[in-house]
Amino acid sequence: METEAEPTCGRCRKTGEFSPPVSVVLLFAPGLSAPYPLIPGEEYCVCEACDAIERFVSGAAEAHPVTRSAGPWTRAIVIFQDGHGAEVRAKATPQMALA
């Protein structure tokens, strides 16, 4: 009988440190008057050993036309199927100096 291999994070290569499936992402961005809910179309679990959750939120924000046009996201609340949540803040992007 074959056993199912533990999932491996594509970013940090660790195994077995994944969240429950994501139910909804509440995305905050300057161009949104209220947090925008993003509901995954598939079952996604994120690695809890690295910054994979930030990459997941960034990908979700880029994939949806409303959030893509709202400007860079600043924070998100990710709610998992087991009822717990995680707050995610966007990493600061380097600012260019203006002369």
C-alpha cells in the first residue's frame, strides 16, 4: 500500500508545517473603502515555517481585478477552515528617492 508523501514547501523546502485550508482572505489596500474578501477557488494550505502566507496573499491580490486595481495591499487577515486567523502585513517596498 502506498502512503501519501507529506507536502513540501516550494519556498523553504520544509515538510509537515502547513496550515489548515484557507477559507477567506480579507484584504486591505488604500484603494478599497472596506476590506475586500477573497475566497479561494481551490483548497490552499500555506507553509507556516516561512513567509509563504505573504506570497499567497500577494498572489491572490494580483489575481483579482478589484484588488489588483486598488493599489498595493497593506495588510490581510487570513481565516482558515478551523476558525483561526492570521494577520499578514505587506513587506515594506523600498522607496525611490526623488531629486
